[in-house]
Amino acid sequence: MESLEAELAAARDLDVAELADAIESIGFECTRCGGCCTGYAPDEPGGAPAGEGADEDDGAGSTESGAGCHDDGAVGDADREPHTATVFPDEVRRVADAAEEAFGEAYDWRDVARPMPFGLDADADGDPVGETFEWALATDDCGDCTFYEESDGQGACTVHDARPLICRTYPFSVALEGTSQPMGEPVDEAGVVRAHECEGLGRDVSREDAEELAGALKERAVRELEEAIGVRDTYDPNARDRADGDVVVFDSEGPKEADGGPVRSE
């Protein structure tokens, strides 16, 4: 296995034109179906169960008690798995700023992000406990991204200009060690580019759009590896002993409480 530094060098050497060629050969056009932004029923595609329930403080676009998700009489929050999209610490702050501008009210860390549920355990009350190494975008009671809205069957992001790299690049990823893959196995590939389940695959894509997507895909690969190196270098095995809460998130800025605040130092 290559070191993270070697993989980071490989990510920085990715050729945007070659990535764009691969994206063109696969084809893609967003249909605004909302599949990459929403929760899903257990028998729908969407990957492994996310385990953690929806946040109590949903933020924008929440649906109380999960009833009527997507206006189709869908099951409530107890039967839906939440959308899970990883987000970098600086992206959390950027989304919070964009949401404040869009909605005219302050957004704190918990309004934007939650500890990545994968890897966390649950206590006797079902609340998450343990440590994890990523943040995921917050979700509402339907399991949808809290910044997703839907009208007449068309989905939209209410913080579109500030959306994280994982959102800007879906359904694509690059096959490098240390980079994350969307849930589920790839359904198509070209070179190092992997395409994951999405109804927009196979559609014509302009060269301009392919290059824009390719540039974001390279940026994401580099950022993921930089984040992994930062997590490794700032990891503190004693942080949980000093934490005020039951969950600690280790990111590149150091160990944090679930509300995004730093775990107190020695």
C-alpha cells in the first residue's frame, strides 16, 4: 500500500484533461432527481445503513416527524436511512455562511454537519457514542440533506454555490488509495474515474461541463488526502478522556466535540 504522501502526489499529478475525457466517455447530466441528496427506504439503493437518526435541529427544509417525505406518502424517519455526504471542516463554515445569507439567520456547526455515523456505536438510549474521523452534512427527519428542497419533482440545493466537493462531483470518484468512494459499487469506469449509481449517467455532457467536473474531482481527491494526512498528524488517543460529550470527531484541525468545538487540551 502506498503512503498517504505518495497518494497525495499521485492526486496532484492527475491530468484534468484526461479526467474530462473519462467523464465524457461515461456521460453525465444532472436530472435534478434528488437521489444524491435524499434519504432512502431500506429496500432502495443507497448503500449501507447510516445507523444514526436525523438531527433534532434540522435547519432549513426539514419535514416534521418524517411524514409525507417527498410528497409521496413515504415512510417516516424510523424507516428511512439518512443521506450521508462527507464534508471538510472549512466547507462546514462556508455552508454555514451561505445558509445565513440565504435564510437571514445564523447557522451554527450542528445546523450544517453531524459526526459521520459510520464507525460510531450506540448507547442504551440509541444515542451515538465513540469516535469518528469525518463530518457528514446534517439531515432532516426524512433523512434528506437539510439544504435540499424539492418542488414539482425537481430537486435543488439552497446553498448551491457553496456546496461541498462531494456534492459538486457526484456521481464520480477517482480510484486512489486514501480517497473516499460514494456508497455502493461503481457501475461504470474509465481510467481512474469511477461512476456510481445515478440516473444521469450515460447522457451527453459538454466538454466545458466535463472539464469543470474533472477539475472539481481532482481538487476533491487532493483535499481528501490532505485531510487524511492532517487527521493522522493531529490524532490524539487521549482526546475522548477529556471530551465533554460522548462523541469525538478527529479531523485535520484536531479533535472536536459533536458541536464542532475543540476538545479541551491537557
